[in-house]
Amino acid sequence: MNDKSTTDRPFIILLVEDEKTDAQLVKWALKQNQIKADMRQAFDGYEALAFLRKQTGSFANAPRPNLVLLDLNMPRMNGLECLAEIKKDATLRDIPVVILSTSYAHSDIIAANELGAADYVSKPMDIHELSASIRLLAERWILPFTTMAGNTDML
């Protein structure tokens, strides 16, 4: 996909989520499912773009993520605006962006797909359903790339 060489570095996820509790739940679900990934977090679209573009300051040495998990409802720059910026940028557009949102609105799903989202996962309210959703997301977007590198201890 975006980085064929997964043997020399961990699978990196950029979670763009303004709610600390939701971010902790995603991290918990990854751990619960024994998915090993280097999770970084941005709290809104502006911060995500600064991270992705390695802007000076705290993001100057930010690693390029293998996957972006993007919430829709955030302050300053929402997820759809951030997605549009990522897909407009020739240096970023090949990074898969998966929407991870509480929104089940058909209009949000269509807009995300039209803007180039790789997938759309609605965050369930139940913690066990969230864990199952993260497991399915990992099976589709993380495990194929990490197990190809011989990193089978994640399963």
C-alpha cells in the first residue's frame, strides 16, 4: 500500500481523535486483540496535518503512519475537511484513511467515500462491540501488512 517495508519499523497508526476516552478505548481494543502497533494521536484535523507533513516543532521527526484512523466530529477542523486535505496532498494521498466515527449518517458515509476514505467504521457504544470492530479493522488494515513481514506474534 503506502509503505512496502514493514520489516524495519513497527506498523504505525495515527489516531485523530479529540475525545481522550475514545482514544483510550481504541488503544484498549488494540491491546485486547493483541494487535501490536505504534499508535500516535492527534487531537484535531490541524494537528493531524501538522503530524503528517512533519511540520517544525514537535512533529518535525514524526514517523509516516501506515494507517490513519480519523474521527469526524472534532473542533477546529473536522474529519471530512482533514480527509480532503490529506487526499489533495500528493505526498500523503496514498496513506489509507479509515473513518472511525460515532456517526451512522448515510450522508457522512457517502461524503467520506467520495473524498477517498479507504473504509468507514461506526464506533459502537458497547465496549465489546468496539473491541470486535477494532479486530475486524485490524484484520483488514493491519495484520496483512505486519504478518507479511514475519511478525506473526501479533495473532
